[in-house]
Amino acid sequence: MKRTRRNHAPGFKAKVALAAIKGDKTLAELAEQFDVHPNQISEWKQQLQESAADVFDGGPKKKAVEPDLKGLH
């Protein structure tokens, strides 16, 4: 039976990736625990490792640019 595509929350992905980085359990054990494919866990782990330095960049969080409503009217 084919499963429908699921969208996981960013917090869930981070939790799973951190568990994978911790290394206490194998990918197979984590996959069973979190009900996701081991390849997905590996991908999230890699994404977390590649972007971890961004957490410490020291700059303010980027906000979406709000349009100038007066200029639009």
C-alpha cells in the first residue's frame, strides 16, 4: 500500500535530524521511532549540518519586506 505524501513541520525535522547527529541510535531505529524513511533522515541531517552556521551569524532575523502601501495607492 502506497502512503500519501506527508509534509513535516520544521520543528519535527530538526528534532529528527538532531537525534541522527547525536548518534545514540541507528538510522533504522530512528526511522522506526519517528515513522520516516532512513533516507529522509539522512537528508534532514545533511541539511541541518550545512545550515547550522547560519544560527550563529549574529545578524538580526530577516523579515519579509512589507510593500509601501502609500506608494501603491
